Amino acid sequence: MASVRIGISGWRYARWRGVFYPRGLAQRLELRFAARMLPTIELNGSHYALQQPASYEAWHDETPEDFQFAVKGPRYITHMLRLREVHTPLANFFASGLFALGRKLGPLLWQFPPSLAYDAERCEAFFAQLPQDTEAALARAHDARMQGRALLRPRAAQRLRHAVEVRHASFADPAFVAQLRRHGIALVVADTAGRWPLLEDLTADFVYVRLHGDEELYASGYGDAALDDWAGRVRAWRAGGQHAQAHTVGKGQGRRRPRDVFVYFDNDVKVHAPFDAGRLAVRLQVPTGMDAQGGFALPDGWDAAPR
């Protein structure tokens, strides 16, 4: 049966302390708390700088056995190099410690900048280089900067899933949708308060959703009607179908099949993200640490130890 995971984008936010995180909770315990409340989190630090294997090891050890991280690819690749001449940077990224997450390694997110327009050849060259599993040799092609800090042996052999978030209107192109389907890469369903394209074409065996705010980017919360609507969409995707009001540009929706769904709330500015995630999870009967009053609470007897 296809699974649904509802989570948040990042976890280390000062505004969340005393609101989502219990007052007085040590900062070093915030990931342990968040991972006990929700089953998945986007790891964003990897977007801004290569992380260390020791960090990935710690994140693995601080989270429950059934937890998963989505890992955001480096902006150096997507925003600075703009997908060109990225073989070695990709190798450095995959050698930087991702494999320490083992089975807790979920989808890899590649967010394209708003200024990057659709170029079929550029995308094709990039997609062709993305490794399909943890056994791929790409990580071993890292450069000298990774010497002594590379992790090449995966904790677990597994398939890798990739998702692309686009922010330029030119990607609303049937050719792009068909290209993603050929590579089995998910097109991120991104709700950005109307700022960037909202596309819901199904292009892989899973669906990746990022909810940045439906009225104000990164700031507005989702009301009951909006959460009911997203819950309906998730149910359709999980069952192998498509929502009747879906925003699509491609031809057809590919083979009908149940799809795993990952949803991440990125409306963190006013501390809506974790609570909206919990409320959507309740609608979809996804296990969370949410209480009957619609909030999160430190479980009785919790000692901050991972399950």
C-alpha cells in the first residue's frame, strides 16, 4: 500500500521555541522532539553547504527507526552552476554523508531558481547524471576537497528518488512533463501563494508536495477548507488517481498506480508549519504526536530518547 508522510521543512527556528517546542526544551533536543511529532522532515542545510558525515550520522541516530528525511540538493549546483558542468559537484554532494542516513534517506529535492528557464538539453544532461541508487559510482568521483571527509559506503543499499521544484513559467510545458516521466523524476507540487507555477502532473511513482503558504509566501497558515482540499488531493494520489481540479499541462497522467506521497509545510515564519502539518496528518490518519486539541505536547515520561 502506498504511504503518506506529512512533515515540515527544517526544524531549527527560534520563533518555534515555546510555541511548537516545549518551553525550556534544549535546542540540541529539537530534532528529537520534531521527529517524534511528525514522520518526515526536509533537511535544508545541505542546500546551503555540504554537510559532514558526522552530522548525517547524528541525525540518523536522533530520529525514530521509521522516520525519513528529504534532503535538499546544493544551490551551488542549481543556482550557481545552473545545472551545467555539475559532475564533480554532484559527486561531492553524494560523498558528503547522505549514505549515513540509511533507510531514513527519503527523496532528494532539487529546487531550480526562479531565473532558470526551461532548457530541454540542459535538463536532460542534468537528469542523466542523477544516480538511481546508493550503489552508483558517482560519489567515488569526488574531488580532493572531500579527501578525508567522504562517506562512500552506504548504510543500506536502496533506490534513490529525485524530485524537481521549478519556479519559472516556461516549465509549464508538456515536453518537460514527458522528460520527467522518462527519468522517473517527480515534479514538485508547490503552493507558493500564486508567485510561481503550481503544477500537479504525475511523473514518478511518488508525489512530492511543498506548501509554502496559500495567501502569503512562507507566512500564511492553511485554514480548514484548504487543508480539506489538500487532503482530498493526497487521497487521490495515494489511490493512484488524480484530483478533478488538478493543475496539469502534460498529456495524460501516466500509468494509474498507487503513489507514495510526501508533503512538507514551509510556512514557518509565523509558526504555522508544524501545526498545519499535524492538522493535515490527522485528516489523512497519518500517525503523529498531535493531541486531541489540535496541538503537540511532550508525551508523558518522554526522556528525549529516540524510539
